[in-house]
Amino acid sequence: MPFVAVRGATPLQDEVELRAHLATLLRLENVGLLLGAGASVAAGGKTMAGLWEDFLAASPDDAKWLLEHKFVKEGALEEDAGLRDVPNVEELGDSLEIAYVEWRRQGVADADRLAVVRAQLSRAVVKAALLQAAWWALPSGAESDAPQLENHRSVLQKLVAARQPGQAAPWVFTTNYDLAIEWASESIDLQVVNGFLGVHGRRFSPQSFDLGYRNTQARGEARFGVYNIYLAKLHGSLTWREEADQVYEVQATLAARCIHKFLTDAGRTELGLMVMPRAAKYMQTVGYVLGELFRRFSEFLARPQAALVVCGYGFGDEHINRLLRSALLNPTLQLVIYFPQFTGDVKAAALPEALRKLLSLKNPRVTVVGGGAAAYLDKLAAQLPDPLLYDEDMRKLEKALRAPVDKQEEQDDLGLGDLA
């Protein structure tokens, strides 16, 4: 598919123009990245459609039960994957959670069956978020040279290296439960500030987002770049556990034990770790944590001179969609959205309604990149500028622009200005 990208109402001519735009955005005061399920596919993750397909294959009877009790629509079980009406699994999880609490209160006989179906759906979610099972057995997580995380490493390195002295570290927001960002960061010795503080008992402490890392020996230009990223996992994580009104982050190898027991024991209906936001618990501790993370996301979008790059997100979460739309009230916010299904037609019925609304605004601060594989994470990693090359090119351009001015000033100093 040919290059497809539009900025506001104006199509971009080629990839060079897109690269130049991205290079400019990385120099803004605040830079962020929003990653959805699609960004983890190369590392072994699943999109929402892939996750649902796995659930249908592993639990066909449970899927029929969901249809019989009207938790999903008729088309959700369509044999032709292209025609299938894929439900939002997170919203489905919310519906099941609320129904379970209510059915238990009323003494409905099907409550136990519902718990089993909900557990099977959770297993499909967990399997999709594992990425590579072998990584969970290693103390270091993913290998430092794991090719599946090459694009994640490249994107993170380019974001942090482009930061100027005094500028804040980049933010990474994700709807994924996997550890792709954490493992990619650790493999390049990049500190991750994710809201948890502590060594052996890492509990959620949102004030940690107001802290950062710096080199105390660096002075002047040596302070170029930053040493950490801020990570907000908007829908929870496979390594979070709620205990005694606190949310803790556990080490991956310990979380792997809970995960293994849950996946291999069909009698278990609870994982014990935080997977998927659950509406029935929103007013409890979990709701406080997720609410705080969404607040940080909203605050970032309201900052002056901010840029947010979106990749792998399918616009299936209305909470995030509303925030993105309202964020355009910030006159200095720039949005760049990588969406593979975008073919250049801003009114295409196949596009999510939330994306069509953004495109209909024809806002020059919104850039959408499509074209199938041309909008995957590897393309974003390749198109983000290398900071060193970018600086060298900028110096050459500045020197070329400055040359006529320098020549004129030299002639003026020699009294030759009028003769010239």
C-alpha cells in the first residue's frame, strides 16, 4: 500500500515530510507515547480481535453461554473472522463482574457458571499479555537483545535522547497489561517511574511521578537527554496485587507462579493479580490507582507545548477517546496517530467512530498515518529521528542560513558594505 498520511485536511506528500514533522515534535517541551494492544503484537501479544478468537477456540461453550445470556451480540460468534462483531473484552469483563455481584446477591443459580465463564475470559486475556512465557522465568525478564522488543527499545531510546537540558522525561501511557515497556527499558538501563516506590515492598505512591533522575556530575551540554521515563499503565498490570487496601507491584518471577496456577487449574476463578479494570471495584483501592493514572494522562494532555504519539490503539476505550477529543482544546497539543486501517478516506465506515470524529475536525494539529503495515510500531521506530544525526543536520542548515549574514557583517566591519 502506498504512503498514506494526513495532517488536518492536508495529505502529507511522502515519508520525508512525516519524519520532519516528528523531528519537530520531539523538541517540544512535553512528549508522550500512547500504546495499545497492537504495539505488542510483534513481541507475542494479541490484538482485541486475536484475543477474542483465542477465547472462541478454547472455550466455545462459554462463548455460547455469553450469547444466550445476551452479554455479547449475535455477530460475536460469527465463523467468518472478517464478519465477526468483536466485543470490547474489557467492557465485557465489567459487565460480567457487575452481573456476578448482583446474581450472588439475588441468589441466582447461574452465578457460579458466570464465575467460570469470567475466569475463562480472564485466562484468554492473561495468555495474550504474557508475550513470551520464557521471559517470566528469568530474573532479568526479557533478554537484553530479545529481537521481539527491538522496536520498543528503539522508540524509548529516541524519545529520551531527544530531550533537551531542563526538559521533562517522556511519558508512556499504555492500555496493555504486559511488561513490554518495563523489560525493554531495563534492557537498556533506563529507569522506569511507574508510580510504585520501595525495594521489597513496592506500593503505589503517586507522588513518585513528580520525581525524576539526573546525573549530578553533568554540567551544561552534558546534561543532554534524560535518564528515565514515566509509565502509566491505564488498565492495570499482570504484576500488580491488591492487599490490605494497598496496591503492590510484585517481581515478575513471583507473579509467574500465580499466573501458572491460574492457567493450569480450571477450578480457579480468580487470578489474584490486577487484570482489567473492574467497575464493581471502582470505588475501592483499585479505582483509586486507575483514577490517579488517568488523572496523570489528562494532566499531560493539558500541558503547554505537548506532543502525543499514538500507536497500536484501536479506539475501543471511550474514556481515552473522550480525553483525546477534549485535549484538543489545548491549543499547543500535537497528536500523531498511527492507525493501520486508515487508507486516506477520512469518512470510511470501517474506521472507529472516535477516529472519524477526530478526522472530521480537520485540525492541523492532528496527524494520522495509515497504510497497513506502514503504521506498525516498527515504522514508528524507524521514522523517529536519531538525535545525533538530527542535531548535525540542524547545525549544517543553520550554518548555511547564517553564511550570507556573516558575510554581510564582515563587509560592514571592513567598510565594504556600500561597495558590495
